[in-house]
Amino acid sequence: MPPYNIKPAIVTTSLGYPPIHNLAKRLIQASLGGFKGVEISYDDIISCEKLNLAVVSLQPLQCYEGLEDRIRFYRISKTLHTRLRIAEALRANTIVVTANHLPADELNANLIVEDLRKLAIRAGHRSPPIKIAYSATCYSTYVNTWEKAWEIVELVNRPNFGICLNTFHIARSMWGSLHSPYVPCAATHYALIRALDDMVELIDPKKIFLLQVADGERFESPIDKYHPWYDWNHPYATPHMCWSRGGRTFAFEPDLGGSMPVETMAVTIIIRLNYAGFVSMEMFSASTRQRSRRVPAEHVLRGMQSWKQLSDSVEANRLMLEGPE
């Protein structure tokens, strides 16, 4: 039985690219592979009851808070009723909101907290209340670290508004030059340990609404407009975004370029912060866009192998700290 009351989940878009791979087949593979829940993309909506898969979250709501153009903001706000009803229909008790990544000249940092508070109030009025998990990404404009995201959570100060912690974004916001491969050293390890100690001291475990676990690939050339990960079709593409969306692997895949201390981060959050709930295994890379029918099954296998290694690591660390039962 998995330690610390954690359960394996996976993001539907980590099992195959939606325009290419049928969602029903991806969900079947996730269920057969042993996953207990899915984070379902807004473009990937379907009922999962028949496959005994819980919908962990509806994700992500993007480019919402802090818009300088209030007409645009109110237009987006009008769509929230539909999104909340969909979440209810899917029995998804959480909506992930990623911190806004639009250019700074389109945003007003002074509006972020109030916009998110209004969202939390609307979600809290549903029956049952829907939780909002706020996620800092390494390419977000203002809220691009877990510390800043936690500050927002405290300022919003609503019972159904919490934080989503993502190992890739935690690590990426701390180090990893976009012009050279990440090289672990004593200094970066010390910085990580200090940051995790701060996290344990500052964050209320009850406010961690979701843990997402992913690694980042090493890269041998700058992530610029000539890099294969660069997304020319995205109007706001940045090197950080392109690494996040094109160069993430599952945890424990060093042979595929995984380079971040994911195990240390995830184990700390689960054991020292006593996180309980779904752990969503993530990866985003070109392999999801391959047209082979084997893609969903292969990615489920990789995701489950990642989960099992994480689960074993958590148990081993628990035994070292607490001793056998």
C-alpha cells in the first residue's frame, strides 16, 4: 500500500497529444496501467466513471488574473460559470490556475489578489465547494516562484484557495541557465535544501491542493528561436515556456535526459509537509505527438514506473526517519 496516503494520477496530455490520440483510449490505458486519477485538460473533457478514474482536477485556467484590460477580464469571467459547471459534472473538486504569463504591459500586479479572491468566492459557492489550486510556473510574469504563489494564497485568504506545487517549476525557478545545460553542484544543492526548509516552515500542508511531479531534460544548445523545442505558433513563447512544454520527462528518467533533483523535492513535500492526496505524474515532450498507436500505453508504463519509484523512495525515507512499524 502506498505510504503517506498518496495516490497516483497522471495528466491526460502526458499520454498523447489530443488532436492525435483519442482520449477514451488514453483513459483506458491509464486505468489498465494502475492509475487512480487523472488531471484532465479543458480540451480533454469526458466522464471517467466507467473506468474507475477520479478526475483529480480540471486544468489549467490560464491568463486570467491581473489583466489590465478589464473588458477582456470580464469577458473571461463570464466563461467561468461554464467551467465550474463542467468541473461539477466531472466531479472534479479542484481547478488548477496557472499564474498569468502574459507580457507585463498587459498586466497589473495590483489586481491579481482581488481577481483570484473573486474566483475563489465563486468556486466556493458551488455545492460541494470547488478548490482553486494556484500554480506558479517558471515562465509566469509576476508569480513565478512557489514563494510568490504562497504569498498570493495567504493574501487571497479563502478556505478553498490553495497552492499547487510542481517539482519542475520549483527547480527551474531556482537554477538552470537557458544558455547552458544544468550542472548540479554543491551550491545548487545547498540552495535547494534551504528552499525546501523554507517551504516546510512557511506552507500550511492543508493548503497544498495538488502535487505535480516532473523532471526537466538537459539540453545541449541555448533554448532560442532556433531550438527544436521553440514554439513558433505561440504568440507569447519564451525560452522558459518552451522548456516547460517541450522538455519535461517523467521523474526517474535520467536516460531520457532528466536532470533535476525531483526525488528530493517530492519526498520532502510528502514526508516533511505530510502531503496527502493525488500525486500527478507529468511529462511534456515531442513523444506525445508521435502518431503511433502505442503512445498512450507506452506513456502510461513510463508514468507508472515513475510513480512506483517515487512511492518506494518515500517509504524508504520514512523507514530511515521513523524506523519499521
